Amino acid sequence: MNVSPSASRALEGRPSFHRLLRSLGLDPLLLALLVLVSAAGLVVLYTAGDGAGSLVLRQAVRLFLGFGVLVAVAQVPVGYYRFVAPWFYALTIVLLVLVFFVGERTLGAVRWINFGVVRVQPGEIAQLALPLLLVWLLSSTPDPPRGGRLLAAAGLIALPAGLIALEPDLGTAVLVVAIGLVVLFLAGLSWRWIAAGVLGLLASAPVAWRFMHHYQRERILVFLHPSRDPLGAGYHIIQSQIAIGSGGLLGGGWMHGSQAYLNFLPEQTTDFIFAVLAEEFGLLGTLVMILLYLAIVFRILWLAQRASDRFSRLLGASIAALIFLYAFVNMAMVSGLLPVVGEPLPFVSFGGSSIVTLLAGCGAVMGLDARRSHLDHHL
Amino acid sequence: MSLRRFAAHRPRTLPEKVRYLRRLAVLTGGMLVAVLILLLQLVRLQILDHTHYHRLAVGNRTRLVPILPPRGIIYDRRGVVLAENIPSYALEIRRDRARDLAGEITGLAHVVRIPKRDRRRFWRLVRVSPPYLPVPLREDLSTADVARLAPHLERFPGARIVARPRRYYPLWRISAHLVGYVGPISARQLSHDPGGLYQADSEVGDAGVEQTFETLLYGIPGYRTIEIDAQGRPIRTLGVRPPTPGASLYLTIDARLQAVASRALGQQAGAVVALNPDTGAVLAMVSHPGYDPNDFVDGVRRRTYEALAHDPFKPLFDRAIAGEYAPASTIKPFISFALLHYGILTPRTTIYCPGTFVIPGTHHIFRDWLPWGHGWTDLKKAITQSVDVFFYRMTFRLGIRRLDHYLPLFGFGRPTGIDLRGERSGVLPSPAWKEATLHRPWYGGDTVMSGIGQGYWLVTPLQLAHATAILAAHGRREVPRILHAIYDPLSGQRIPARARALAPIRLAHPDRWTMIARDMHNVVQSPNGTAHNLSADEPYPIAGKTGTSQVGKYRSDFIHVKLPYRERDNAVFIAFAPVLDPKIAVAVIIEHGGDGGLAAGPIAQKVIDAYLSGYRLP
């Protein structure tokens, strides 16, 4: 292990567990925050799943697996990412294509591939593969992306996003585009391009509207007027706002969320689990949750900015942005600020793909940080 | 630790890192703004609008399940049950337990017969009632049905047998019109239920006392507050508010007398009304033919209803309060009071009565029922022998205006105001009425015919009994009533119903009440009286007056010919007894019964006999 001498010095006098984590290339603070959020998630999941322990157990197994992946990824040297990035991206594209042929159809959309032992959502993997490839592409030079490189980046973003949108899974597609744009932004995309992009987006909105599926348009309309269809498309958002609102300042208490317990709240173990938290623990609970996410994001950003190379810095910040995007989009959607897009709450929602993907990302950040050069450490 | 020093060392990387840090700062700023917006939204939902959402959440999960109140019992004045609730077994379906609703219904139909009517009702109720309420599938199961069902219930998780109260009328047809019946509430009634007292499977009073006193009998439903889940399945009971049972009613009628009157009427179509002249209490009120009110509970079968509705004798029609008949000669005692009041005659006025009367200056002949006439006649003889010519001439002299002015005092031409729905007002003939109804002018002949209760006269049996009671009570005018007392099951108090009275009729010579009563006694007592057939040696004197109203064209009654049923005269009889201290006043009308004295008289006598012999007993 290439633990820097200064790091070794810093470890002296610390507890042995701390030293063990350090020797594994793990960041104790980030790890602690991740464990905290995951544990809180399990507590909420227990009520959301009607007090059924089996759900919590399955989620715990997934988390365990996820943290294993995290530790494994943390051991990977930086050069390896540079090598694997294109292949990982290519594999993701293959999976995204494959999903149309062997994918499982649920509610009119194909998003899952069943490999027998695990069910994988390629869209979730793309959210890690795309920034990795973009960072690889854009970090080869310190210059801001422009010209052919920018064009290539745009193409690399559009390919998986387009495939995901065809599944159809507009929410994930938008997130993939968003994370791609964040990478471009961090790489120094000129403000002129950014302004042009924003204007172009506004101009193309009516066109996009025409190409949307009926249910997608309905979701946006319902987002604007939930009472348009209170028992249909508007039901989710109305019930989730009732759950959040009835939580008040301190909440009804653990296992006392009637909306969730009596199943008025839809998707309460997955996409809408934040509403369960809000109902049972009130504004205080949601505040703590938001602060935990912010702490995770800022810790990753801190680790990223002190990295020695452009690749690590960009990758780290991208992963921070990814976690933030996930968490914010989910909470905003559940509380009625964004249309219902069906994205899980990171580390909390029931479901494996997102947990493993994001924990792997966190592992990469820790690994990169542990292997930064001595010089940069003193910066 | 100076950036500038590094810039000197590594001029190519430094701008990149600075740019990166700047971008990171912008990104971080963006994130913080986004989180701030999210926090504001959460504060809005959880703090500012908390009360609103909390109320929505409570409304989401709680429902009120009504507990229907037990309906009040109906008794007669002595406590004989006229309408009660008997336990009955019903098969009901709890939809939250049933796995396959249609399958269970089909399966249950193999075990116990479920008529198509019940199935239709079941599916209608399934549509309109919320999922946490059980829905009755089949009511009134026999014990054999219950025994057959019991071992199979395990196969049908949604089905259960419950004991529900069912309305029962032990007197069957004897009290049919009076007590009425309850039936399933109609969609229209349910939509006009502002208090929300009724459920889709409630029963509601549809006729008679059951309908008139519905609000008293029904009570106030209680409710259970239950918690339900999103699928509407009941989870647990949060609280119970018991129902207020309906009040029990004591009616003024005497069930025994009611039975006597009914038996006396026998197979004939008609009505009997007996009143207590002192109080206005209805002692008996029967309309024939009747029907069995028990057929209507839980909904009448189509075939039964069609049969009743198309019966030419109209069994559903309550003749006692809604049947309108010509009073014929029974009107004569009341007209006598008008004649005396306006001084048209005195008790000593005597005129010669040939067999006919002709209005001066015309050629139209009005005939007496006795072709050769009655000779010299005073008021006493005119009433005893029902002398038509006497009343023709006197009423013509009185004039229709004064007749119309005086006879409403006895309650003619307007509803008596009895506490029952569906009372008709009859017709007191008047020029204004004729102009309005028939658009024809009034003729002198119309006045003449009015003098013997024919022409345009129409009265209900109740009106006739009421007028008789006023006469018997020497002008006291008690409004007829059916409600004797209300028993409030909560306080255990028995509240007597209030009697209502109109201002009494005051005569210049009060002795004339007794005079006319004696004249009416003569109708029964005198060998020449038209109801002499009733004059057996009674322990009490009866005052009566016969009436025989022509249904077909005018002809003499004296020549007796067997006519087709529809053309036979209606028999009318009024009576009260004892003459000098009347305890009961009766009116009887027999449709197409023929002679009033022969057909209707004995029925009135039987009722009076039964009442007064019972009256004398302790």
C-alpha cells in the first residue's frame, strides 16, 4: 500500500481500528457518514415495510455487499481507472442495448436485466460509467473542453441517455445527462457554451414535449396540478405531501406513521421512503437527513479537491455531484418540487443497483485520496 | 502555502486547479441554493401547512360506520303490539374478507337459494356502499337455511350470518292501512336525507303510521369510528357512539275493536271509522280489502305487488281516509242544524210531502225514495224516515250559500287534520267549486240534490265519523288523532300525545243537540225508522242515520232489483251511542252494499256493541 509517510505519521496515536481503515485506503469520516445514513435508512425501512424484518434483512445484505464493493474499489490504483473507463462504458452500452432484448418488462418499461443471481438496472450503472469515461476523456489535458473533444463528450453523453430514454426511463436519462453536464462544467466548459446550452434547452422544450410519452406528459401536468387526477397520477404526490405535512416538527414517532403503515403512501419502501421518514420524524428528521447527505457530499468534494491529479479531482467531484443529484431529485420529487421521476433516495431506498453503484463511487473517491502524492498533500 | 509560489513552479497546472476550484465553488453554491429551496418546501409542508395535512391524514384513515338504531315498537292503546322487531337471520358479505366476490356468491347460491331480486340488490349495494361496510346478500333466512349454511361458511371467508331485526306486523291485514309498513329505502329517499341518517340498506316507513311518524320511530343512528387502510379494509375500532333507539308509539286504536270491525266488514269493500267523541281518538279504522304489510318488509316481490296494484278492489287504497263517497241521507242531520240555525224551520214546522218536489217555475221533478210520499212531515219524521222531499224543499229555501257557510263547522269539505298522511278533503258542493272544477254554472237543482247528500257531495269515512262525533259531543270539535302516547326508551317516560280541538259549535238553543240525537235514536228505535232492523233490545240506546247513495243513474230504491255489482248503491251509516252520553261515534261505508240500514248498519252496531260491552267491563 502506498500510504504516504505523512499519513502514517498522522495515524500515530490513533485507535487501531482507525489505523486499519486508513491502511485499507478508507476515509473514516466518509465511511462513518455513509454507515450512519444507511443505518438510518434501515430504521425507516423497518416501518415502511410494515415492520417486516425480512425487508430490512435483505437491504442489510445489500448494504453489506455495497460496503464490500466500496472497500474493494478503494484498493484500485488511479491508473487502473484510466484503463478501465472506456471498457466499463462500452460494457454499460452493451447492457443498455441488451436490456431491450432480455430485459424484464415492468409497468410498460424495460429497465432490468436478470442475471439469475442479481437483477441489474443498467441505467444506474451508466450513471457511474458515463462520468468515469468523461473524466478520462477530459482529464487528458488541463484545457477546458472545446472543439472535437467537446463534440465527443456530447456524443458520449447522448448515447446512454438516449438508450435509457427509450426504455423508457426519462428520469434516469435526465440524471445521466445532468451528471455528464456537471463533469463538463467542472472540466471548465466555457460560460458561453453553458449559456448557449441553457438557451437551447429552453427552446427545445416544446419539441421535447411532443416526443414525450403520454404518461410522462401526464406526470408533468400532474406535478403542476396534483388535484388534476387525485386517485391516479396525482395520488402519489398528494399522499406523499399529506405524509410529509402530517409529520410536523417532530413527527409522529417511529412506527407511528399512519399514512405509511396503512399503505396510503405508495412506493413507501423505494422512491417515497423520504415521506415515511418525514411523517415519523418530522422536520427535525428530514433536516438531519439532509445534513447527513450534505456532509457526505462536502466530504467527497473536500477529498476530491485535495487530489493530486486532474482525473482524481474531476472524478471525485462528479461522484459528489451524483450523490447530491440523486438525493436532491428524490427529496424534491417526494415533497412536490419536481415531477415524479422514480429515482431512489441514495443508501436509503430499498433496492440494490443504486446502493452498490454509489458505494462503489465512494470507494473510488477514498482510494484516489489515499493514493495522492506527498506534494499535493501539503498544498 | 502560497498559490503564487506554486504558480511560479508549475505554471501549467495552477490555472487548471484554480479554475477547478472556482467551478467547484459555483457547484457548491448551486447545491446550497437547491437545498435551501428544499428546506423551504419542507418548512411549508411540515410547519406552515401542518394542520391542514394532519387533518387530511386523519380523514384519510378514519371512517364512520353507522350503527342503525332499533326502530320503535307500535302498540295499540292497551299495549297490544301492532308492529315489532323480531330477530331474523341474514347472510351478509364482508368484501374486505372475500377473496373472490363473484365466486363466493355463486358458491353460496349452491348452498342456499338466493333469488335474483336479492342478487340484484346485492350488486347495487356493492356499488354504492364503501368497501368497509358489509353488504346483505339474503335476508330472512329460515333456521333450516342457517343450518344448511353453517358447515359451508368456512369455504366462504367473506360470508357470515348475522341476526338483524326485522319488522313484523302480528295483526297482518287487520291493521294494514293504519299502521302501514316499512320497506327498503329508495334511491330518491336516500338522496333526500340531509341528516345522513339512512344507509343504502335501511328500511323506511312507506305507509300509514310507519310513514307519518318515521322520524319518531327511526331514532338517531350511532356510529363506530374505525381506522381503515388505503384499500378501505377496516383495521381497528377507535371509538363507539351508541345509537338512540326510535321512540315507541301507543296508538289510540283498540286492536280488539279493529279486529271486530274488520271481521264485520268481511269480504265487502268499504271502511269503518270509530271515534271517541270526547277526545277525537280513533278507536278503530279499517279499510277493506286489506293486504299483508309483512309482504312489504325487505321489499315487496314484484308478483305480489302487481297482484295488489291491479286488483279491481284496490286493496292498497286506504278508503278510511282517502276514499271519497256521497254521504247520501247521512248528511240530513247536519243540514238540519243549518236549517234550524238560519230559521228555515223550527222543531214544530210541518209541511206536506208528496212523492215529488218541483222547483217553482221549472218542470224538473225530484222524487222521494217513497213514490207516494210521506204526507205531513215535521223534522223528527223527516230524519226518522229520511224524507227526501222535506229536505229538498227546505234546502232549496236555505240556499247553497248558507249551506256552504254552515256545514264546514262539521268538518265537511276539508281534511279533518288527523295525524296521518294521505287524507283527502272530500267535496262540499258550492257554486265556486263547480265553476272551478266543472266550469259550469250552479243550478237550483244542484242545491236541491245537495240537500240529500247527493249531487256533488263527497266525504271520506273519517270526515263522516268526525262530523258524527261533533254532533254526539254537542258541538265539541276534537281533531281526530291516531297517536295516543310516545314512549321514549331512553328516559323511560311515556309522553301523552296532545289533543287538538277547534272552537266548539255553539247553538242558540243547546237543547237541539239532544233533540236531533233523539231523532236519530228514533231512526233505530221507531218501527218506521230506516234502521229499525237494528232495534233489538240493547242495553244502551243507539242514534243512527242511514244513507244509500246512488252510484248509477237515478232510480227509485223502493223497487228492489238485483243490479250488477258496479251499479249497486253504496251503503252508508253513521251512529253514536249511548244516545245521551255518547262514548263512540261510528261511520261505515260499504261500496255497492245496497241499503244503508241493512248493509252498513249492522257493522256499526257490532263495533259499538264490542266497544260498549268492553267499556262497561273494568
